[in-house]
Amino acid sequence: MVPKTLALGIIETWGIPALISAADAAAKTADVRVTTYEKVDAGIVTIYLLGDVASVKTAVEAGGEAARRVGKLLATHVIPRPDPSVFEMVSNGSLAKGVRNRHEPGQRLAGNPGNEERVAGSEASPETPGEDDPIAD
């Protein structure tokens, strides 16, 4: 069950620098969780924030202002008390094709067959392709 005070904040920008600036400002301004981001098309990117209603409103305002200073802000929106299915969709990162989720340290990055890169903070060294690795051929 979704807590009654939970809110979903959405900040949409044109370009990654504005989005990163918005996420940084939002996370530093209020007690919110940056859950995921979605790359749409033609440089349009959206970030999703979760937290209590007051915190999300404050974070979205601060994030929108930061995005406006760095690049182009397209839209902001706050949804208080989202339906549980919306909450699950955002928190699980199952929004749409092209969604990027938070990765765990050491997790293999998608689109990196040789696994040369790992998520920051990984203690493990890159794996060398083995016999059971279909990409090693």
C-alpha cells in the first residue's frame, strides 16, 4: 500500500545537463528520492522524484529553477497521493522503453557486451568473457 502522504514529482528538460542540475538541486533541497529517469526523444529527458507532498513540491520548484538556469526546462508536475500502480511503475523503473534505473555497484551495464565498464563504486574488476558467455565468440 502506498502511504497517503506520498507524492510523485516530475521534471522534464531538454538535455542531460539541465536534468542533472535539476536532480541535484531537488535532492539537496528536500528529503526526496530521485528514482529514475526516462529518455524520450530529441533530447527530452524526464526525472521522477518520490517523497512526502511538501518535500516533493519544494524539490520540484528548486529543480525546475536549476534546470532553467542551466538549460531548457520543459515542464514540472507534482502528483500528490499517486495511485499504487503509478507508484509501483516508477519505483520499479518499469516506465517505458529507454528507462534507466539505479544500478547496484558491480552490476553489468546494459549494452556493454565485454563488460569493460562497471557502475561507480564497484569493488569487482571487469570480468573476462568465459566459455559460458555467448558474446565471447
